[in-house]
Amino acid sequence: MWQPQTFGMALLAAAAFGVVGIFLMMLGFKAFDIITPRIDIQKELAEHHNLAVSIVIAAVILGISILLHAVLAA
């Protein structure tokens, strides 16, 4: 297992994993958006203030983040 030798290496590794994690989160959310074409998320949230859609989106983001944690931490 890789261990950073200096504080700078640790910061660089944290930044790299952060960027990879954010990219994969966006990719996962986009996949959810493609899978559910009948739900216009922007319209439901901005115009209709649909709380159910916001709860589903929050659950999707949390689920993706849990999966990414398991993948990136391994």
C-alpha cells in the first residue's frame, strides 16, 4: 500500500483523489439523468418546487458517494 513520504505528497494525493471523486460523482449523476429521461429535474426543482424529486436526487448523490468511497478507499 502506498504511503505519502511528505506532507506535500499527501496534499497532492488528496487533491487528485478529490478531483477524481468529483468527476465520478458528476458521471454517476449524468448516468442517472440518462436512465430517467421522463423526469426533467431542472423543471421539477425550479418551477414546481417538487420536494420528492429533490429527495430522490439527494438519495442518488449519497448512494453514488458511498459507492465511490468504497471504490477509491480500496
